Amino acid sequence: MLLDDFGLVVILNIMTKRAKTTPKAAVKRVIGYCRVSTSQQASEGVSLDAQKSLLASYAAAYGLEVVEVIVDAGESAKSLQRPGLQRALTMLANGEADGLLVTKLDRLTRSLRDLGDLLAGPFAPGRRGLISVSEHLDTESAAGRLLLNILTSVAQWEREAVCERTAAVKIYQKAKGSFLGGRVPYGFALDAQGALFPVDAEQGTIARARELDATGLSLGKISKTLASEGRLARNGRAFFPQQIANMLRDENESAAAA
């Protein structure tokens, strides 16, 4: 059965209201979890200070005891293998807390598959609870678990749709040999006619970044390794993790177009 946009909105509103009123008696002790993927994320509600403040306010409002706040800095959400998150999950498994408290779901994961693994594992019914402040979710309730799956599915669809549109535009631009403005992507330069052409040294750095990424290193560790090898950003400094993510994304799109 397919739902139109209006039907989906109605369901989300109903489920959100139910999730908001879910009793939180089952979860008393929580571990706060914060994550930032780059060292530059210090504004717009994603900085570590902003996340910690929001967690503290929520815990105080609902009478939760924050056992500890664990931070993953410079870590991507593409994998659950993050030192801070793994430590938090271990603490939950050892009974040191009743649940995990995050400011937003994307601080925990951006992958529907990884979320499914978490809901079937440490946050399965009868085990530990997962509470997200921004989405008003608490997996201690059936309503919260349903809404969690709906929101994550919609979010993943939106990200994939945006990526497809962006890739299509870039493929068209490269096919036409044109550049429509903005910052020239790392790995390329502009010729006299305003067309992009590859820069060998920077392309070599991109290739090296892809090799390191294939080994499972985090963006922060890839940056440190590149710097140790003398591979620096255009400003002569080590790459920010987000710059690494951008060059990997652009390279993957170029490969798909070839």
C-alpha cells in the first residue's frame, strides 16, 4: 500500500505525539553520546558544546541521570566502528546504564542498515533504550521504534536523491567541458577557456586518500596519514576531515561517469 505525501505527514505527526508522551520510567541512567565529523563544526547546533548542553537540558527535564558523556570527534557516521560509540555500547552491555541519549539520529548513524543492526542488537526490545532529543524518539515504546524506522528511511531516500541529482549535473558539466563557478574542486584547475583539467599532484593525493579509505580508516586518521606523507591542502595545512570526504565523493562521482 502506497501513501501520498499528506498521508505520510499525518502518520508522522501522530507517531511523534505518541512518542513525546511515552513514559520514560524504564530508562533512568543514560550515556550521552556526541559526534562531530570535522574540527570546523562549531556552529549551527552541531558543535560539541551545543550537543552537550542539549543533552543536559533534556536529561534534567525528564529526570534522567547522565552516567557519562562520550564524544567521537573527527569521526564519520558511515561506520559504527568508532571508539567512543563502541565504548558506549560496551558500557550498556555491562549494565552501566539503561540507555543511550543523542541529540539527533545522524549523530549516531546515517545508515539504515546500521540502524537496523542497532535496533536488533543493543537496542532490541527488553534490552537498552535509545533516546533522540531532536526527533522526540524513545525506543522503549513501539510508537517510537516505528517512527524511528520511518524517519530514517525517508532521510536515506532524500540523501540518495540529492546525490543522484548532484552526480547528474556534474556528469553533464564534465561532458560539456564546462565549469559553472564556485570553488574549483581539489584535483583540478581551470584552463584559459574556463574548462577543468586534472592536476597530477592533487590527483595523486586523491588516489592515496581512496587507498586509505578502503582500509577503513576514519576521515581524521586519513588526514593525519596524508600530512605525515607531505600531502597537504592548498593552504599548506593538513586536510580537514570534511575536505577528505569531499574529495572522495567527487572522485567516486567521476569514476561513475567514466
